[in-house]
Amino acid sequence: MANSSLAEPRSLTKLQKPWFKNQNVQASLLFLLLLAVVLLVWELGVQYQIFSPVMPAASRTIVDFFGWIADPFYDNGPNDKGIGLHLFASLQRVLLGFLLGSAIAIPLGILIGLSQVVSKAVDPFIQLLRPVSPLAWLPLGLGILKSSEGTALFVIAITSVWATLINTKFGVSNVSSDYLNVARTLGASRWRTVWKVILPAAAPNIVAGLRISIGISWLVIVAAEMIVGGTGLGSFVWAEWNNLNVTSIITAIVVIGLTGICLDRLLGLLHSWVSFGQRTQ
């Protein structure tokens, strides 16, 4: 009883820890401090002409940023659209190209992971094509498809394949032999073993690959749209650079970064869900 009475004040003290000692609060305050320092250095650098004359002041950039955000969906013709319309066009291309790449990568990764012979035969192709820059695929896509829209989807799909393919192959080939032995003992067919045992066990690796691939897809879309044109954030950045509207370019960079964070967090939630489901089995 004495020990419990002594422990109670300590637990109360722990619960009453000052707000400024909370790590999340400290991290948020540090973030705001760093942001303020960056903006101050930026503003002073422009005022004292340390930067190029093309570089706008931080204060002007912030005003223009909120101007774009205040009305993101206006449409005054093909060459004058709100940044929200450009964002949706880019997201549509990315998601479609990402789904096409995933539809190729996951079944192929399962097939490769199930067979050592197929894995060794296909691995040289993976190692050869995986490091190729997305920009190198653009002229090939234009030559084959003769369509700027199709080329953008082609480049996104082919560059998003590799991370998902490799992670799927790794997850399938490293499923615990105990799981496979139990399935074999119970008389499960090959297809049922793949569907009920191998895929659930490999799911965290597959989703981890998808998470990497969506980031690569979002990275690629800007470069692809700069070249193929049309509506999209890449086209927006290129057009604003031709007009020397650097504040608009910075706005696009912030929008691209925030959207990338959201896409990564969504796949991160899916990864946590499949990992939790695997642990509870």
C-alpha cells in the first residue's frame, strides 16, 4: 500500500507536465522559428540586392501566393487558369499513370517472387531499365504514341513500375516457409495459397513499394508536363518562367510539395493498416 501511495504523486506529476515540454509543441515552435528565419533572410537578401534581380521579395511572394489560393479554380481560357485546375489535371495524370504502373508491377512482381528461375531471368532487365531518367523516356513515348497526353501517362507508368515491382518481388519471395508449409499441409491449391497466404504476408512490402512509386510519379509529372504542354503544374511552371513570374513559380513549388505530402500520408495510412492487420493475424 505504501508503494502505491508513493507512486500516485509521480503519475500525477507526469500527467501535469508543462505544455512547453511537449515534443510536438517544441517541434512546431522550432518549425515556425526556422520558417521565420528563412523568410527574413530571403526578404533582406532581396532588399540588399544579394540575390538576382529576378528574385521577388518574400513579402510579395506571400501576397501573390494567397492571391492564387483565394481563387484557384477560375478559367479565363486555355492560357489563363487557376492553379487548382492545374493541380487537378496533374493529379489526374499521376493517378492514372500510377494505376497503370501498379497494374503491371504487382502481378509481375508476384510472378517473379514465386519463381527463382524467372527472378534471375528478369533481374537484368530490371537493373538495366530502373536507373533510366524519366526524361529519357519522353522522346521514345512521343515517337511511339504520337500523343503528348499518352506520353505523359507512359512516362509516369514506366517510372513508377520499378519500386512496386522490386518490393512486391521481395515481399513474395520472403514469405515465411512456416506459412507455406501450413497451407500445403491443409491441402490448399497454388492459387489459394497465393491469395490467402502469400499476398496478405507480402502486403506491407507491396504498399511500401506503392508509397515510393506515388512519390516518384508526382516527381516525374512536373518534368513531363513541361515538355508535353497542356494543363498541369509542370506546364504552369514553364509558362510562368517564360513570363518571369517567379512568385507564381514559388507558389507552384509549395503546392507541389504540399500535395506530395498528402499523397505520401495517404499511402502511409494504408501501409499502417495492412501492417496492423498482419500483426493481428
